[in-house]
Amino acid sequence: MFEEILSHPCYLARHNSAPFALERARYLQHLKGEGYSAQTLAVYAAALMRVVRWIDAATPVTTQQIEAAADRAGYLDDREQSPRRRFIWMARAWLKFSNRLLPELQDPVPFAELIADFSLWMAEARGISRGTIKRRSANMGAFFRWIHSRRGFFHEVRITDIDDYLVLATGRWCRQTVASKVGDIQAFFRYAGRRGWCSPAIAEAIQRPRIYEHERLPSAPTWDQVEKLFSSIPKIRPVDFRDRATFMLLAVYGLRASEVAALHLDDLDWEHDQIRIRRPKCRDAKLCPLVPTVGNAIIEYLEKARPRSTRTELFLELQAPFRPMYAWALGQAVSRRIEKLKLPLVHKGSHSLRHACATHLLGEGFSIKEIGDHLGHLSPKSTRIYAKVDLAGLRTVGDFDIGGLL
């Protein structure tokens, strides 16, 4: 492997004679298969030489030992992108690949078995989405870590403990966030009451902060602003083609960022001009017509931007190792483009384009039911909020003369 990235005989001999040459060569071969360029591999090979100079990997190594080796090597600056951070990252990545990195010891989550039981019930009995289960489990883990110093056993938890926790939370979270976390805690204690782990009265005593209906209206760009966003994306860099295709899926189909990230190559039926959209909250998938402008944007991305990869996900990162694109990365991409245009918007993430889709359909005369089906809403209540932002319709109602009807 070293012969492929190192041309000078002196460098080649030095790498072959250094410790763990076979293990280092295997790791570099793995990175080559992930799509790393020869130039990047040469940089990584030099970094691994520094790692084996200061770390004896004959036996499994801990992260603490890696950090101590970085200190001995003189890497003391712990800022982002510092040589110390790069040394530690490279050592961890190589040792993990070589099965020589010991797992970090983490403090166990108190009452973790109860959270696991709750999670299993949500998945199997209620069919709740994976994202909601993950969020509720994380919120309960944070709550139990805080409360464990007060109560050694779960049956000792009191409603006053929950109140004290929420009093502290209100100083860090807005009312909507507090309401969401209280709802997760309440759901857990309802289940715990049914299982006999605690008194059912605890769940009934938990009070959420009052949230007024439609208190927070969706903030969305107008359709003219959406079209301006599309036209502002050039067709030069690979990221331009990917942004154009993903943004159109958000705005035209009203998809969530997670739904765009979940698309696979086989979800596109080019023969019948259809696209399969998975809706995790609805626990189903449906075929939709592939709009020509969206289809053309996806084709341009596939031809000019998508890296060569054996992965089946449609949208990939544009740098090796070409992992699937994350939903949060899509949100950041939308925010960057909107900020560059200096549009006067309160919310600038990927969800703003979903809201723009809904308000545009409402302005075009589609019913609440049709819009809800298009967005994948389970309940009409989720869609009804957009009627509040139909200013033209509200003005028509306001101008209607009902004097003759009284």
C-alpha cells in the first residue's frame, strides 16, 4: 500500500520499517476503498507515523492513554482543528479499525432498565416512531441522572422532585420546550403507574405549562422568495447540484429533512416518473408523481455531483468516506443559502421550506385535507394551523358584510 502513495525510496523505507507497518497499510487500504485520494492518504500515512512513535499499540489502548501520548508529544493546544485534536482523532480511528481501542467507561444511566422497558412498549405496543422513542429515552435519562442523587430507588420519586427539576429547566428552556419535556416525563410516569412501579397519581399531578392554540404560527418564506432561493443556486460546484435537488424536494413535496435524507436510489422509478416517499410518522410509504423540474435536478446531481459509491442512499456527503447526508446538515445548508440572500425570515432551516409548501398550496386553493395528505399529517389539527396564515382568506372573511343576516 505504501508504494502506491509514497514515491521517494527514503520515505518508503521509513514507513515499512516503522512499528505496525502491516496494520497501518491495512487501514490506508480501507480508506482508499472509502474514496480517499492519494494525496489525503499520504497525509494520513505521515500522521500514523507520529501516532506509532508515541503510542505502543501492542495491547489495547484507552482514550486517556492517547491523550497522555499527545501530551508527551508536545501537543498541548486543545482548540478545534489543533494538532492535538488531529493526533487524538487519527489515533482513535486507526486503533478502532485495528480492534485495539478500549471502549470508554461511561456512567450508567440510573433506572436504565425502566427506560428500556418503556422504549420497548412504545415501539411494539404503540408503534411510535424511532425518533420520538429516542427523544423520550434521552429526556428520561437526563431526568434520572439529575434525580438519582436525591432518590436511590425509583419508588422513592415524588412529585416535588419533578417540580424542582422543571423549575430549574424553565431557566434554560422556552415554554414550548418545557411543555415537550414535561409531556415525555408524564408519558413515562403514566406507563410506570400502569406497571405498578409508582403511584398513578404522580402522572396526574404533573402540570404542563399552558400553550395557547396556534400560539406560534409557522414562519415561512413566500413562494417568490423560494423561487429566488432556487435561482440563486449556481450550477458550478457539486454542492450546488445537491442543494438544488434537496431544496426542491423540501419545497415542492413538503418533505421533512429526515425524509429527504432517507431517500434511496431505488425510490426513484424513472420508467413511470414516480418517487417513493417514506413517512416515518405515518409508518408507511407512498408513490408520488415525479415533478419534471425536481426530476431534472436529481438527474443533474446524479450525473455531476454524486460521488461514486456502493451506498444506496440517494444523497451522500461530498467528501470521503461518502456517508449518507444527515438531516441536520441539510438544515444547515438551507440556512446558509437563506442568510446569504439576506431574506427577512425568522426561521431559516429546512422546515421553513416545508411551511412554504403548505402556505403556497393553501393560496392555490387546496383544501386542508389535501394539504395534510401532501405533507403526511396524521391529524387535521396539524394542518389547520396554516389556515391562520392565509391572510388573503382572512381579509375576505373580515370584509364580508353580515349586517343583513343579523
